[in-house]
Amino acid sequence: LHDALPISLIMQRAVINRLDHIITSFKKGIDELDKDFGLSREKVSVVYNGMDINMFKNTGEKRESNSLLFVGNTEDHKKGLVYLLKALKMLPENISLTIVDDGPPKKLTASKQITDLGLENRIEFTGKVDHDTLVSLYSKKTILVTPSLFEGFGLPAVEAMACNTPVVSTDAGALKEVVHELCGITVPPRNPESI
């Protein structure tokens, strides 16, 4: 049974070829649909996600030196947080990380990884934040890091770039198309040294 396909994939395969047309949010998604489902390229269109740039603007607050930012679900292994934590361990002690998500006691996975790596004094959890606080964090932090193993779009990277904050991101999924070379760099996923 461990080799069986997940039920969600079985359901997708049953439905996808019956659809008249599919929309994906990035060009590489066409290749993935072809590879995973044998879907004809003529049945797929790319429509990029949008974002209101009037809602995400740099606040003019002073940047904090040596401060990294991660925005995402710490319990979702596809977000690649463990690789960012391993990268932080390689960086000088004066570099800190702010994680926009709940920490303990609500979410424990990242907390355990942080403890195992001895990074407790360099990381702060904000919990869930409102829009204004998020924009302030994007505007104040030195760099947003998006170490994802897969992203269908990568909204935090786009939001940070709109706030004039540089981005270090993996080139997984849509991120290679989303992160603009004038605003950030992309690196291979699962590679703390590159991050």
C-alpha cells in the first residue's frame, strides 16, 4: 500500500482529462500537467495570479540590519523551512529570522527543528498578523527568504518585491517566473548552502 497513489491524485487523474480546458498560474505548470497527466498543451492556458500593488508598498520604515523574514505555514514541508533553518545555522550569529506564522504551542514542527539546530535565540515567531503589520515587516526586514520545494505562485515573494524588499527564493514551481532578477535571486531547492 505504501506505493499506492494518494487518493487526491487518483481523483485528479479521473477528472482532468474530462475537462474542456485547464488554467494554470505559471508556464512550467503546463509541463507538469503534461508530465503528470499526459494533458494536451492545447487544453491549457496560463493566467498569472494578480496582486493589488496599492496594498503592498514600502512604508518608509528604517530597515533592520541582518534580519531575514519567512512568511508561510511552518507545518507545510513544501515550504522548505528546514532548509532555511540549516542555512541560518551557517550564517553569522548576528543574523536573525522572523517567521510570520504561529509557533509553539500551536505549531511544533519548526520549534523542534529550531531547538535541534540550537537557533532559539535567533528566531522570533510573530503568529498570524494583520495586513498593516505584514506590510511593515516586509518593509523593515533585510531580505525575504522563500525556500519552497514547490510553489504554484509564491505570493509572499511578490508582496515583498512590491515593498522594495529583496528576495532570496528557490527556483521551484512558479518562483522562477515570479521572482524578478532586479528584485531577487533564485537558488536550487533543498540546498541550504545556496540559500
